[in-house]
Amino acid sequence: MRRADGAGSALRGRVRFGGEQRVWIFTLLLAAVALALTVRYVAPLTLPGDHLQIPFWVFVPIFLVTELLVVHLYFGRSAHALSFSETPLVVGFVFLHPLGLIAARLLGSFAALTLKVRVPPMKLGFNLAVGWLETVVGLLVWHAVVGTADPLGPRGWIAALLAVIAADALSTLAFVVVLSLHEGSLQRETLDGLFVAGLRTAFTNASFGVIVATVIAVDWRGVWALAAVAVTLVLAYRAYDQLKRSHTQMEQVHAFGRAVEACADAEAVVDVLLEHSAHLLRAELVEVRLADGAEGPERRRRREDRVQVSGAPSADGPGLTTPVHLAASDSATADALATAWPGHDEALGVPLRGDDGQIVGELWAVDRLDDVSNFETADLRLLETLANQAAVAFQNRRLVDELRRQGAATLHQARHDDLTDLPNRAHFQERMREALADGGRAAVLLLDLDRFKEVNDTLGHHAGDQLLRQVAERLRACTPDCAVVARFGGDEYAVLAPGHGDEASARVVANQVLGAFEVPFRIDEVSLEVAVSVGLVLAPDHGDQPEVLVQRADVAMYQAKEHRTGVEVYAHERDPYSPRRLAMMNDLRGAIEAAALDVHYQPLVDLLTGGIRGLEALVRWEHPRHGPISPDEFIPLAEQTGLILPLTEAVLRAALQQCRAWHARNARVVMAVNVSARSLLDVDFPDLVERLLHESRMPAEVLTLEITETAMLLDSLRTKEILERLSGMGVKLAIDDFGTGFSSLARLKNLPVDELKIDRSFVSNMMVNADDRAIVQSTIDLGRNLGLLVVAEGVEDEETMRRLATLGCHVGQGYWFSRPLAAADLERWFRHTGAYLAV
């Protein structure tokens, strides 16, 4: 059943579509139609078949329970309830006399509605009329379809489904009439949501009703088990719905914080506070009362979707010092509510308190828009959170105004650049602190003009000053309204873009800055083309302190200048001054020396037989303070700091020793290990491999070294010599990540390579991307034609595995088979899966 559990204030007396009379007329019309159909068509009906006839009073409490266990959907100012009364309705078709079913439905619905504390007579009458009419329609449809057939046969199930759909469509239509009159208009998405949700519920309830009826006919004692299952599922869904709404609310609170940070003045803060408070608390009215001395109106309120402003202060001025919850149903606060908010049911009030504890005003939320819920303690905490974030903006505005009154000109001069009138470095960092307060997200851009000194040397400092002023004007014009543009001195500028804390939106701002320099500057009739280098950092991803962010933006800017890329995003692994990078380098060196790195192993599976062709050794680092460190972070660090050679040695030693342990237990595995480009340029690397093989007492044939195609071609003569030495020892060589580099097939065919490994970026998308599929197939064909073993990385589902086998790929590797596992875990995986060695 579809209940008008809140045509909100419209059914609570503050109607929006012509007063109570028109609502009652519509309700009486529904009841009259239901009565006429009952007398004319339902009364003569009898129960089909010879099934048990249950007394109608048994169903009254059942309808009561199903009406109370509802799921609420919210649309605009209204709350819409989906109940599960269709299930006993279907059972009643089979076991109750039609008139008894109508009586049980009405009595159960009446009891459920009167148990609610805020159900006005108008809504009670409307819901009972709709329930009566949809029961009548359901009975007529069910009897018409069933006829003389078995009500519990296939025809009975179809009849139940059609009857419930018809009844649900009728109640939906009645609800839409009331809802559209109340809302003024309904969006298409709202209507779709109503009908789709109702149809899904109707189908489920009708099906469950047929099951219940069948169980009753066979053995009525099974109904208790079904009832327990149904109640458990409903309660679980309601818990899930509550969790989902809490998550959505959290995201909306973050959005409010970003919106407040972007506000330029107190008036904008008020508008944002009113809008978000009304939306988050589903309040009929919200009001901000400012303390004496605040600029702007003393009171500003939002009632439903209209903002009202009044210049008159409140009766006694803001006086709240602690949050309060006033409710008419609470005798302790009812008088205070009647005095402060006459004619309302409940109100929440919190002080607007600055970060120094000073109260700058009050924030009130009054009455829910729907009738199905009241304000709770969580709502009061939410309102207090919104008020605390907004109050800081008010307090900062007061402070700035006071400073202006004491010496506006001096203050401006101290905080701005004389030449361009842009904020200076100190003011910029102050604005950064404001934007980053409470975890705010922002982008910071530091930019430097390329070859500015040539302008001064060639045209003079006067022309240089003109250029700097024009640059300032262009930066103001091309950046978002909420952005702060500053000049740090010389030809160095900075931009703060609050709310652009993700890389995608920050790059949009950076590209707008670059675009502003595409048009030549005009200086003393001379046209100058000026290029710029931009360093980009994201807060808090790259830091949460202004000084740190500016320093890191400076690192990124010089990288952009050095590489001539225009824009560079800060990356700590490329920052020679990064404290984390320096600490991580020392920790990595210590971990290598202490043999504290772990080696995990991932199976290489024969796609034809399903057997294990070998294992790839993959290094893992569990940092004692930072937890697991991604190989994507510490391996580049090792390559850049010279630690890659001892790291490679440690992994090779561990892998070969583990391989020796398995061979001693007759597990004849072969082992693959990744080798960096630095190793291929080290003439002593083959000697290291030979020594480690000797230490582990393992033949060279058990070892495969995986080398990227780009690394193979760095220094072709030296690389070829080292590869030939390794191959001559019996070590197998594989080209890793094939297809991602810039291979020369003429060179590759002359290298002593045994395997090709197709990069996971092609394999993982091959089932949905025709280009990737073509690359995979051509690589497989190339490898087979050259007599090489072809291995596909990134196999993550059965469909991909089967397609690779069909294309002729020899070996697969990926999460579909197994994640990389520690040696002990891998042995358990072998025992659990029954995997066997194919070599």
C-alpha cells in the first residue's frame, strides 16, 4: 500500500492547494466510489475452492504490523511510505470472505495510523479511503482472473500479481494527485521513482503472499518461519537505508563546508547556511539571528523554498548559549516553544560561536516538512556542526571590518603588492590558512614568467612593470571567482583555488592560466609573447600547511620549467627535499640490510592444461610505522637513489633460496624475477646472478629474468652483451610489459629472449575494447611466430582466460588464479585448489 505519510505541511493544516475543504472532497469521493463498488460488486462474491476460511479478526493485527513496518521514501517536502500490506491482502483473497477482508484491512490500517503521534484527521481519512478502494479493486481483479480455477495454482498467482499491481497503481494515482497539488508540480524523476518503487514492492509482496497462502494450505505452522524471515529482511533493509542516508548526509556536510569556504562575505555565508540547513534537516523553516553589531539584517529566514528578510531584531536578541530542542510533546519545553515559535510542533536552536568562543548569533530549525519523523539528538548535533563552521566566517568578517575602521589604508598596503595591488605572500598564506581550516580542499598554483629578465634588459624596467601589471589583470580574469591571486615578488605569482582539491578540476584552472598567456602582451607598442611555467599542488593531499604547500609548488614549478611542460603536479618521489622521501630512503636501506623485505609469489598458469608453469617473485614492504608501502612508491625510490641493485640482489637471493626449499620437497618450480634497467647497465650483474645460483645450489634453468622492453634498448650494445652472458649461463629472459614501450622489432629479434609478457593494461580491457583485443592477438601471433612463450598479465576473470586460450596464448597470470602470496600461504593455496605443476 502507498500511504501519504507526509504530504508534509499540506496535510497538517498549512495546505497549499485550496484549503481543507478540497482535500476532504477528494477523500469523500474516493470513499464513495469504494462504497458503491463494495455494495454492487464485492458483496455478492464468495470464496473460490474449498480452502480453509479464516476469521477476519485474525488478519486485523497482521495488517496492523505490516502498516507499521514501512520504508519511507522522501520526495521534496513529502515523505512517501511503502508498506507490505499487499502480502496479507493476497492471503486474504484466498482465505477470507471479501467483506471480511475489507473490514480487516480498514481496522488494521486505522489502528496503525492512530498509533502514530502526528496523524491529523484529514490524512487519516485520506489513507483509509485509499486503502478501502485499493482493497476493493484488488478483490475484483483477483476474482475476475481466478474465476473457478484453483486459487493456489498458476492462475491464482497471476491473479494475485495483477490484483496487487492494479491496487498499487490506484493508490499511486491518488497519492500523485495530492502530492502534485501540494508541490505545485512533480519532476519526471520523482514520478518514475514512485511507480518503479511501487511496482517492485508490489511484485515482491504479491509473490510472498502466494507463498504464504500455499504454506497455510499445506501446513499453517510454517507461517511463523516465513513471518520471521520477512520481518528480518524488512529490518535489515531499513538499517541499510539508514546507513546509506547517513553516508549521503556526511557528503552533504562536506559540500556545505566547501561552499562556506568559497563565500566572499557574510551575506553569502547566511544564504549558504540557510539553504544547506533546510535541506539537511528537512526543516520547514530555518532562521539565522545575528548578534548586535553584525552587518546585514538582524534576522534572515528560509521558509520552505522562500527566503524572507526582516530588519527587526528578535524580541530579546540572541540569547542561546547551549543547543536546545523544544518540542510541544515535551512538557519541560512546551511553554518555551509556544513563546518562541507559536503554532509550531518543535524547534532546534544552536548558538553561532566563533573559534574564540564568542557568540555571534543563533541558528534555528523549525518543524519537519514531513509527518513521519521528529527532530532527534543527531539532528541537533548536525545543526551545531553547520553553525560552528559558519560562525568562523562571521567572526573573521567582524575582525576584518574592525581593522578597516582602525586603519583600512595601512592594512591594505601591508597586505598587498604595491605594483599590482594583488595580495602579497603574507596575505596569500593567511587566505590559505582560512581555506584549509577544518580539512578544506584547495589547489595552489605557483607560476613564473619565462625569460622575464630579458624584457627588463631589453625594454627597461618600466616595460617590465607594465608586463607585471597586465599579467595580474589576466590572472584575475581567467581564474574562478573564489580564487585568490597573489604576487610574491619579481615575476612570481600564486593562485589559491578553494574547492578545487582534486587533480582534474585543478588542472582545469591551470589550463585556464596557460590559455591567458596565449595572446601576446602589448607593451609600448611592442608585442611580446610570454610563456609561463606552473607548479601545482593539492591540499591536503600534498600538505596542509601554507609554507609546505608553497615550497612544494615551487619544486613542481621548476620541474615544469626544466621539462618545458607548462604545468607539473607535485610528486613527492621527485622532490629532492621531501622529508618523507629522505626518511623513506633511509628506512628502505635499513630494510634491505636487515632482510626485512618480504617476497610473495604469484602463479603462472598454463592456459591449455591448467597446470602451474612457474612463479613470479614480487617484493613487498611492510613499513613499521606507515604499514604496507606500495611497490609503485618504493621501487622508483630505489632506482633514483642507487638502492635498486642491493634490492634486486635481496629479492633474487630470497626467491632462489625459496625455490631451493621447494625443490628439496620435489616441487620443481621455476622462478621469475623482475630486473631493472640499472641492472642491465651493470657489467657485474651476470656475475651476481651466477654467484646467487651457486649459493642456492640451483641450476640456471629455474630462473627467468623479466626485463622491460624499454630497459633492453637503453644502451643496446652493453645491454645485448649482458643479456647474452645471462642467456649463455642458461638463464631464461622475458620481455616484461610488452607493448607499452617503443620497441624496435629489428633489435628485439636479435636479443636472446625466451618469453613475451603482454602488459596487463591491454589484457584487462580486451573484452570491452576492440583495440586492446587486437593488440593482444597480434602480440600472441608475434610471439608464437618467433618461437617465444607468451604470458598474459592481468587475467582477472574466466571470460578473459578462455579468450586468451582461444587466441593461442600459452600462460596466464592474474587475480583470477591467485593474488601474490607469501610462501606459506601459497603452499596452502596449492593444497586447497589441487593445483599441480606443469613443468
